[in-house]
Amino acid sequence: MLLAVLNQTTTMLDSLADYPRWFVVACSTIVLAVVLWIGMKLLKIALWFLIGTVLVVGLGAAAWLLIK
């Protein structure tokens, strides 16, 4: 019974076997490029937040030391 269930399962790669290889490679390339682009945008936003945090903390510490 268990063997019958295991033999009937299909993987994602089996469903891609019906498409031409060049089409799968082209689609994978486009998807990976979009994921990389989104990652770069998120990294850019994170760096801007980091720069802002460094400026706020640094100027706050300098003002606190000036007043003290």
C-alpha cells in the first residue's frame, strides 16, 4: 500500500519535463533575476535605514556630550 502511494507521487521536476529545456532555463533565469533585483532593493533600503540610524545616534551622542 505504501509503495503504491510513493510510486504515484510526482515531483516538481516531473511537471517541468513536458516543457522544452530552453523554456525552463529562460523562465528560471528571469525568476532569479527578479529575485536578485528585489534583494538588491531591500538591501538598499536596509543600508539607508542603517545610515540614518548612525547619523541620529551619532548626532544625539554628540549633542548629549556637548550639553553634559
